[in-house]
Amino acid sequence: MPYHSVVCVKQVPDTANITAQAMKDDGTVNRAALPAIFNPEDLHALEAALEVRERFGGTVTVLTMGPPKAAEVLRECLYRGVDRAIMLTDRRAAASDTLATSYILSQAIKTIADRFGDYDFVFCGRQAIDGDTAQVGPQCAEKLGVAQVTYMEELLRLDGRTVVVQRNVGNGWEVVETSLPVMITVIDSANQPRPPAARKVMLYKRARVKDEVVGEVKRGMAEDSDEDRQAEIQRRLADLKDRSLLIDQWDLDDVGADIQRCGLSGSPTKVYRIQSIVLTKTGYKEVPPTELGVRELIQELIVDHTLG
């Protein structure tokens, strides 16, 4: 039987390429100073959904929440063969913590079910590298009222409305069985994400969300009148729609979200303290590979309170 899988993906700052400008003066992440990438474990979640479609049939809908530039991860999904991509972007969602984010995503998933048919699976990566909380997936499951399986390492069996999953528990693994629908978070050892398909890259590289089109027209026609710019925007949107290259763009009103549960007003998380670490030491010390050298190193670490 065919299955409808929804995959939640996120564009994140590349934390492997930290520079001196990575933090703002107020202690928050300077996202503009870091390259944006596809959250690594979300790629594994996407691959899991595509494998379900290949083995059992169905469709894959991918959803992301973020600024318009996050549409790049949706194009990455289209390059890999998803059936539908949806961008949820709204300034009122800015500063959402995990509670507000999971609420918004759950509302979007319910809207997907209303418009495109009930879902059987919701896949997402275990966690995003910009927060490392691993909370959004389980919180979405709670708000959707569905079962959840975290840390999926392998989908062992899918029979009708029952799925059997092997999950990693750190010092071993366990096999769990649950009924559909289910929320599954996926870890990086679950599979090997497929590369983008060249033909799909050529087909979808010009796919855009509405806000991207608006931005491109404003930059390219800065000296033109508002009327001319609006006409060009409508022309480009109609052309993209005719070629099936217009990516769905939703806001909080489209998913029926309660604004008080979104953004800063819906985020009860409070930052207790921000500690900025500045590395000032220069040079290095070689430790001889002898028992005496190791003893001296341990003694120095204890004196510096690095150990103990």
C-alpha cells in the first residue's frame, strides 16, 4: 500500500566553519557570518522517506520553516526526488524556541494532511546542529497526538499499518513496533543519503518561492516604478506556476496558527547566562611520550583545574 511521508528539514549555519565573527556582541549567533547548509541528520531523514516510497509506493512532502533563503534546502530536496516542497516563512515566527517551533510545524503538518491527504510518517533528523536540543521532533509528535520513535537506525518491517523500527540507544539498540501514523527521528548511521540527480538539478534549479521572486525583481528593477515591478512579479510567478517550478509558500495564517504561541511570545525559554570564551594563549608545549611526561601533563591539568 502507498504511504504519505512528511519530512521536516532545516537550513542551519555551518558550525564546522566557525570564525571570529560567529557571535554578535549580545551573545547570539551571527548567522550572516556563517555559511548555511542542509542540517546533516535531516538529509538522513529525507533518505528514509524516499526509501519508504521506493519500497512501498506513495509520496514524499518536505517542509521547512525559516526565512526565504531557506528555500535552498527545498531545492536540494527536489533534486533528490521529493514530490512536493513547502516553505513556511513568517516574520512573526522569528525567535521561536523549540516549543513554538514544534507548534508551528505541527500546525503545518495538519494543514498538509487537510490539503494533500493524511500522512503516515513524519520524519525529521534527530537534532539540528545549531541547537542540539533534539526536542522538536518529540514535541511535534505530542502536539499531533501520534506515536514517536526516536534515534531510528533502521526501518526493519512495514506491514499495512504497522511498522517495526530498530533504534539506537547509545550502548546498544532496541526493536520497537508501533502503528501508523508515527513521528520518527533519524540518526546519521541510518543510511547513506543519495546525491542530487543531475537531471532534476537542471529541472529545479530555477524553482522559487514567492518571496525569492519578489526579492529578485526588486533588486533587478530598483529604478523602475512599483507598478512595473508588481507586473513583473506577477509575470514571473505565473511562468513558474505554469512550469511547476513555483514552490508553495505559507505563513502562520495559512496554517491556522495562534500567534500568541509563535515567535518570542510563544517561547518560554529563558537564557540564564551567555559565556563568551576568548582563546588568548599562544604557542604550544610538547609532551614527551613517556610515563614521566604523562604524569607531568596530568599534574599541570589538575593545577589548572582542567581536571578535578
